[in-house]
Amino acid sequence: MLIFIRHGRTEANARGLLLGHADPGLDEHGMEQAARLSEMVGPVDVVISSPLRRARETAAYIGVDVEIDDRFIELDYGEYDGRPVNEVPASVWAAWKSDVGFRPPGGESLAELGVRVRAACEDWALAGAERDVAIVSHVSPIKAATAWALGVTDEIGWRTFLSPASVTRVGVAGGAPLLRSFNETVRI
């Protein structure tokens, strides 16, 4: 089973800032969420994490030996990274939502993110068929992994909601992914 875990809350998340490659750590509430996630997920065989601090801190609650896979890093929001969501011009949101190839200035497109996440999922699928693999990541990569599991395009990301400190489970049988759950959340 591939168990995708969205990291716990950060102060920037709580303030409604876009967090791409910005690297804040978990706030106190996020640490509580990470501890609860550990209980919710239970023991796993392998723990993979995005290189960003908020994911690594969450992963440390899941397992001791954490392997970093850069392909699970959050979408690069470019010049919008760290800015409030409501400061992104409406024209930019419209372009983003209508074209997965849209790249914000200095950032990356959802299509580019989808390519790297699908490759990572394919690489981890064999291990996920035999063992429980926890992958601690971010909202956009987990949505891309969900699209991979469902065999659909990255546009689905705009039609899904993924909470901080949530779990999405993808089984792998006969080499094919199967979405088992989406957005299981912990309550604090």
C-alpha cells in the first residue's frame, strides 16, 4: 500500500499563504496533527518524505528512518510562493484552472508536477505492492498521485480538496494502482 500523508499545519498554512518551495516548519497544532497521523497510519515498512521541513517533521512522527525523494516536493509557485492566496490576480487563477500547462512566473506547471509525481509513483508502486510505504508530501503532489491512481489527467486537482494532516491510500495489485481512500483526516 502507498500511504500518502499531507504534512501537518504550519503558521503559513493557517494564515492562508501559498506554500510551494518556502520551507517553514510545523506550528504547535501541526505537531499535534503529526502525532495523531502516526497513530492513524500505524506501523509502516518504509517512510519517504519531500525534502521540505514541514514534510520531514511530519515524517519523523511516522518512522525513524526517513528517505527523501525530491520528486514529492510541493509545486513551485514561483513569484507567488509565500503570498496570500487572495493576492493572486483573478486572471492568474483563471489561467491556472483552465490550463494544466500554465506556469506562474518563476514556477512550475501542474503538468510538470504531474510528470515527476507519476514517475515517483511508478517507481514506488512495486514496493507498495508488497509493503506499506508512507509518503509524506504536500497538497499538489498528493492530488497528482491521486490522478495517477485513477488514471485521469491532472485537471482533477482543481476538483478535489485535501486537508492538512490527511491520508490518502493507494493499493497496488498486479502492477495497477487502486485508490482505496482519499482525504482521511485527523481531528484535534
